[in-house]
Amino acid sequence: MSLHVYDTHTTTLEGKKLHFDVLLQQRDAQKAIDAAKAFLALRQLEVESLSSSDCQFCHTSEQFSELNEQVKKNGYAIITLEGFEQ
């Protein structure tokens, strides 16, 4: 399955920079923003803002086959890149 990748950058209310990718089956900027907000809410992270300028379409790829089930189940998948220490 092809997944559309949205490169997302935002800052928490505490000033911590976050960088993650939102992966969707459809190319839809508003759904990417909604998915990013849902992900941040699950992590109990409050951010300064999250708009189309913070969550931009990057590319479409088939290389994320391991995330297909997660996208089918949740409507999206997230790849954390920066600011999400385990």
C-alpha cells in the first residue's frame, strides 16, 4: 500500500521541539493535522500550534509496509523522529 508522508514540526508549551511523520492512505492535509493532534493528545503533549504550515506533505512511499496494519486500524501511523525520548 502506498502511504502519504506528512513531515510535522511543532513545539510543546514547555518549548521542546518535536519532529515526526504522519502516514496516511489518502493525501489529505486536514486528516494529517487531525492525526497529528490525536497522536499528541494520546501522549498528553500540548503544543503551541499545529497547522498546515507545521504539517506538510513530503512524499508518497511504499517502503512502510510494516505500518500498513496500523494505518488500517487507526487511520494513520506515526514515525517519531526528534523530541520523543523513550
